[in-house]
Amino acid sequence: MAVPDSNLAVGQQFQVASIPLAGEAGKPESGMIEVTAVHPGTCVGLWGGYGWADYLVRDVPGSAHSRGEGPAIALVGGAALFSASNGSLHVDVDGDGVIDTFRSCTSHEGLHLTLWAGMPQQGTRIWHHYFPLGYDVEPDCSPADFEGS
């Protein structure tokens, strides 16, 4: 796991849920993961960003997380109530009463992950990260997914 937080501790646990693929709906695959070690340098420049910290994690035994086919998002603190619809993962990330939406889409050679206040491409995009895949994929992003990043 690569994150922009270098203060996570071994043993710290996070809720994790998979962003569903397009066309999937219902209850998303979710559970808990736990930091098992700090592992500097394994993800920097590829999956994470420069200045991010890298951690080895494992599924918490008995936490019911089975990996969905989409990318997973880990949230720190609290017990978030996730829902899924139309290829998006919905949760109130900051507790302000507005449902936020995680979305993933592909460009020609990578994956764009975004977080929107409200519905994707209708609300305000508040986070974006690009993951290069190193091979060609069929693009399904719209310009709103990555413009201004």
C-alpha cells in the first residue's frame, strides 16, 4: 500500500473496499487490512507518488473482505458505510453528510482513480491519482476524470 502519510504504525487497521467495475452494483466487497511493516521505496514512482510512504499490509483474519475485481480504497478511522452503483463506490468520507464517490476509469495505458464530492463528473472532483499499467487498455475515461490534474 502506498499512501501520502508516513505516520502509519505497524498493527494499525483500515477499512478497505473495492471500487466495482462498470455495470456492477449492490454491496461492495469490503473488510479490514492491517499494516505489517513499513517498506520504504517499493512503490515510489510507480503506484504511489514521490514523497509517499510504502507499507506492507495483510487482510485481517475474519474480516470478510474478498477482493473485488476493481481497485481497492483504504480509509483510516471509523466504520464507513459503503454502497456501490454504476461502477462507483459511495461513502461519506469526511462526515459532512454529503455522499462522496470513488471512481476508476482507464486511459490508453493507465488507471485514473478519482474522488468526487457528490456524483462523479457532476460534483466537484477532490482527488485524482494516476497509476500507469505499462500496457495498452481500452480507454473509458472522459476528460472530466483527469483534466486540471
